Amino acid sequence: MLDPSSRLVDFATIKQHPFFEGIDWDSIHMRPVPFEEVFPVDQRRNDLAMLIHTTQKVPLNDNRSDTFLQRESRGEIIHSGHLKKTNRIFIKKQRFFTLANDGEVKYYLDGRFFRGSFWLTKDTECVKTSKTTFEVRIPARTYFLVDIEGNQSNIDIWVEKILMVIQSL
């Protein structure tokens, strides 16, 4: 598609391309958005956490064999709250986290938009690295988490609850 004369330039032509065959363009706006769960903001934090953790998931339509991605949580939330999730280049993103007693940890943007999850296993390590930070090391990666208010006791509670879940698995 380097040749500008062979590019699809208008929306009508794009919609008629064989790649998009079978798409009902008149009703596409009514289809649910995959992998995005939206929740009302005005609920109390515990109610929101329970609503988030018990909502039905959109099924994965691929051939992934990762059992952690395909596993459905049946656990009860034992802890929730806001933390900053730090990536490799140390950009901190505030997320609302929920921890279930079956080992699933979910995180959301603005407490409403599902952004990801991971499962704790017997091989998971949870280590407090400073007064306000801790790491959750699962086999696939390490999550660097920071308390948004710099509250040391909040980090202690998170580490204690995560270790309790790991021991119960």
C-alpha cells in the first residue's frame, strides 16, 4: 500500500472491502465493546469492588492455552483500594485494585474501566520494598505497586492479605 493511488480513501470504499464482509454497519454501534467493563462511579468503594468482581466477563475467542487468562473468578473480595502501578520506565498509573480470596487480582482505570488481571499462585512472591511500595512477583512478570497516599499501613495490609491468599492456595 505504498502507492497512494491504490489506497482506500473514503469510508464507503473501506466498508465494501472484502476484509469487512459480513459486518452490519447500520447496527455496529449497538454491539458491546469487548473486554471493557463499565461501572457507575457514584457507588461506595466496597459496593463497587463487589460489583466489579462479580460481573460477567466477555469470553475470549482465541486459542490461548494460558489457564490464568481463561479462569473465571468465583472468589469473594477480601481487599480493595487505589494503588499506583509502575511500569518498567517508572510511569505510575493510578488503578483501583481488587483482591479475591481465590487469588485473582483485578485492576481498573478510574474504578470503572477494566484494565487487567493476574492470578496469584503458590509460586507468587509478595515483598514490601519500602514504606510505601511493594512488589508482586508472579511467574510471568513483576508488578510494582505504590500507595497513592504514602500510607505505610495500607501497604502492610495489602502485603498481609496477598500473603494470606497465597498460603491458602
